[in-house]
Amino acid sequence: MTSEIRLDPQLQEARRELEAAEQGLAAGTEAARVRYARALHEADLAERRAERRARENMRHQRSWRLVAG
């Protein structure tokens, strides 16, 4: 399941944005702090969505194995 989560393109993009926003914090501006907070929130949401999709995919595969078995 973890490898499926890492491959999620939305999650990868959210993590890249978070990394860029984190580097931008050095500017010390309000805009940089807001960007970081938003990126942190979006990365958290993307992580949850990726985990949910991975769980649903595992359930779907398990149900097909039961039908095929």
C-alpha cells in the first residue's frame, strides 16, 4: 500500500509545493507563512486521499480474489 501512495501524482505535487513553500519561509514574510500553511494543509489532504484510494484498491483486489477463488 505504501508504494501505491508514493506513486500518487497529486501527492507528489503537494509534497513538492510543501518543500518549495518551506524553503520560502526564509523570506520571513506573511505571504511565505500563508503559502506554507496552505501547502501543509494540501499535502495533508493529498496524503489522506492517497491512503483512501490505496485502501479501496486493496479491498477491490481482495473481493475479486474471493470471487475468482
